Amino acid sequence: MKVTKRSLFILVVIVATIAVDQISKALVRTHIQPRTEFNLGERISLIGDNFIMMNVENAGAFLGMGSDLNPTLRIILLLILPILVLGFVLRYILKEKSLDNWSLFAFASIIGGGIANVYDRIVYGSVTDFFFIDLGGVFRTGIFNMADLSVTTGMIILLLVSFKKKKENDNLEKTV
């Protein structure tokens, strides 16, 4: 297989996403006391009460959903299904030559974030989450990590790119 600038770009984004996520999680696991059922753990205030770091092990998916599923269903929904989806998305972006650079970056960020969280589930049995944002009740997140941030950022970029393409298509139709 010939390595092109395009496939190298995809690989670099995926590897960088995984590296940033795994390094940040290793630092959190090493330096921040984890939250347990008996202990609230350490909370580090980065920007007042608006941006906080903590160490929470999430046995489920987004916001802990799925953590109480039976083990077989959890393996299917949190490991096998994501691996299949990530594989299909990777195949799609490698084969679909019409994708613009923003879409490639977005898909590669989603794949990298997905791989990083699946890796945690396989190796640790849970995903380490550590960021929490609360903007005075106006905007409040669950506890998340860099992989989650990469997936979310990728989804937002894809949404913006699709709106831009729709607008361009609508403008093109008006001129015809």
C-alpha cells in the first residue's frame, strides 16, 4: 500500500489524539487521588469552581451509561460494536477521496478518541475521566477526558462542514 500525504495526515491525527489522551490519563492516574464509593477523591480547581480536574473511573460509556449492564452485553456494546464502527469509519475515510481536510481531521479525531477509550476499557476495565466544566448552571458537562473532547470536537467539525456544504449547494442551486 502506497503511503500518501493524505493517509499520513490521517495516521498522524489518530496517533496524536491517542497519545495526548493516554498521556493525560496516565498523569491523572498518577497524580490525582481517585474517586471511590467511600471517598470523593481529590478535586483540583483550575479556574475557580468552573473548571475542575478529578479522577473518576467510568465503567460505562458517555456519562456512565451502560455501567450497570451485564458483562456480556457490556462487552458487545462498549468494546465489539465500537471497534467495528471505528474500523468502518477508518475504511471509509481511507477510501473516500472526496473528503475535505476538515472532514478528514474530524473523522480521524473521532477514530483516535474512540480507540483511546476502547483501549482503556480493554486494559483497565474502565475509562479514566477527569475534566468537569460548570459555567454557573448555564452550561455544565459530565466528567470527561481528552478522548471524549476529540470525539466531540470531531462531531462539531463534521456538523459545521455539512452546514457549509449545504449552504454552498443551496447557493449553487439559486444561481442555476
